[in-house]
Amino acid sequence: MEQYNFDQNNLPQPNTLTFGILSLVFCGILGIIFGAIGRKKGKEFIAQGGELAGSSKVGFILSKVGLILGIIATIVIAIYLIVIIAAAANGALR
């Protein structure tokens, strides 16, 4: 029986797609964490001599997008909380 080797580099494919999707689903603090993990796994794979292709490349890109959106969402939430706290301190929320 003939075995097929789909990975030309004989390196395990990183699960960047999983972390990329998680970083988009959990936009915010968890999006930052999952995006950073996905980017790290992709960079480690490239450093070992691997080449991102297919779902690994898509996951690497999604991790970057999720990381950026997570940062933006965290900043927006922080600004929102600051405005609400300032309004409550001034008595505007009665």
C-alpha cells in the first residue's frame, strides 16, 4: 500500500486556522490572545523551514486580522467605560 505525504517539509502543520477563527469570534481580549498565539505558531513553522500554504496561510492571515480587531475592540470598550464612569461621576446618569 502506498503512503501519501502531503507535507513536503515533513513538519507538522500549525493549527493557525483554528486560532485565526477563534481570534475573530472572540473579538476583544481573547481575540488578542488567540491572534497572538496563531501568529506565533505560524512564525515558528516558518522558522523551522516550513511554508504556509492553504488553510495554514488563511489562519495566519485571520490571526493577524483577529489581533487587530481585538485591539480595536478593546480600545473602544475602554473608551466607552471611561465615558460611562465620567458621566456617572458627574451625575449625568440620573
